[in-house]
Amino acid sequence: MRKPAILALSAAVTMALTTLAGGAAQAQARTGAASATASAASPVRYAWLKSCHKKDDYHPCGSWHLLLRNGRDVVLKDAQVFPRTAKGKIDKHADAPLSISGDGRHVSYFRKKDGRLVVRDLTTNKVRTLPRSVSKLPKGIGMGDLSMSLSRDGGLIAIEYYDGDDKIPSLLVDVRTGKVRKIRADESILGFSPDGTHLLASRGTAENTSRFSVYDQDGRQTNSQVVPQVVANNSPTALADDGSTVAVLITTSSGGKRLRLYDLSNDTVGEAVNVRVPKKEFAKRLEWTADGGLKLWETLDSREGDIDRVVVRSLDPATGATATLDSFKVKSSLWNWWLPGE
């Protein structure tokens, strides 16, 4: 569980998004009211789940919410909140996984009524149901024992399982066609390139080094390299559309930020570029943009140590110059929350 935090909602209009009952033909049908679709045309800033307190116990409560860029609040009433364990029991002290695409317009989650994994397009309000083989969890795995990562446009989803002996492969699923590919079990998913054609993964080696590998949309490995420590030991990272260039953000011992570009194909690290952001901010997420720039999400802590604010900036990889794209306050009392691309 992350540190509790709650959103400051600015005159939010709460709307329930519900899934229409029906057969497989209705899995991609429009759901919810037309007004909800219009509201959801604004991208998501982040998803949040409230934390409740009873005696000395904290637990998640309510429904998953999406705070939009326009300030509106959308409630995902059909999204599973409490995960089922590997034995089928409901765990009311944990939250079921959820993921937002990098463009903030798609969200994946377990559907409450039937336990199926779905991806909702927030612009059209259509829900795509993933194949039953994907929703059916491997033996010994509960809903809380996995993570999901959506590509920037929501067209692909990577599902990584947390099994103790690294024997269960991760899945790479085409959301539109339902086609499923497998990624080796001992690799951790780091994220997609902006166009969704490449997936970056990492694994430890027998010599205590780290190997980065890149996979295409068909699950074929296209690049692999044991990476230098400056790449392996720092984060966040971001893979470019060329399937080779990895941006790595480094936080120095003094709190300063530096950017390095690593060429996976040639195993070369570029010169460090100082990034112009306040030292009191903490780097959380990094993403390449279509124009060859970068987007950086950073958080600021309150005096109490909770996340107080998120700042989104553009970042010039050549000069380290930044410009603020968005900024929003985060208050205390959330059980969990997710940014786009997480």
C-alpha cells in the first residue's frame, strides 16, 4: 500500500460507469450514460481509492475513482475493489489491480460482476473484455498477485504475475484482437514505447548484473543487453519508439536530477545532462513523447511525509530544460492511487 493520500476535488461531478449485462457480443458495447462519455473525453490525471479508518485498522473502501484533467470525478462502479485471493476469498485489506494508459484515456481492471479483465475506453465509453484464458488466474495466484501495464493508446496490455519462483510467464495481450503472447517469467515489465510497438523488460543475472530486453508486439525479443550500473540502478526509465534508446533519470546524493540516454543496441551511455527541477521533488515517472521529447511526473511531500502534489513537466533531453504542463494537489487519506502509464 502506498502512503495514504486523498484528492482535492474541485467542484467535481460524480458519475457512475456501469457495464450493461449481456453476452459476448455486448462486451464492447457502450456502457453508462452519454453524459459520462462527454465528461470522460478529458484525460485522467490519476485513479484513486479511499482509505477508511476503524479503531487501529486502515482498509480500502468505496469505489475506484478517476480524477480527470477538467476537474471532474468519475466513479468506476463496475471495477473490483477487493481482490480475490488464490483460494477465492475476498481480501478486504488490499486493493485489486488497476492500470491507466499513458494517454489517460483507457483504464484496465477486473470487472466486479464476473471477475473478467476488461479495458474501458473513456472517450467512447466502450468496454473490451479480455479472453477468458487471460482472466483465469494461474494456480496459486490471486488478483492481488499481479500488475498490469497498458500501452500509451490502450491497444496492448502486459500482465506480470508475482509468483515466488518466477515460473509463470508474463502475458502480452492485444486488446483489440485478444491475441496472447508470453514473455519469459523471470523478467520484470518496465513499460512500453510511446507507439506501443516495443516493450522493455529487465531481469537479474547469475552474476548480479541486470539485463534489459526489448520485445515487439508479437512477443519476439528484438534487443537484449547486460546494462551498465548507472542504467540498472536508477529510475525511472523510458524506452523510445526506436526500441533501443532508454532514457534514465538519476537522482544524485545531493538531490539533483541528471538525465542519461542509453543506446541498448550499441551498449553506450550518453553524457549526463542536468535536469532543471527543484531538488525537493521526487521523480516518479518518465515517458518519451511523439516529438522526441520527454514527459516527467514528479511528486512533492507534505510536512507529514504524505504525497502533497504532482507536477508534470516537459523535459528537453538535449538541454535538461523543463516546462510545467500540469500540477495538481493530492491530499491525505487515500489507500492507493495510480498515474497514467503506471
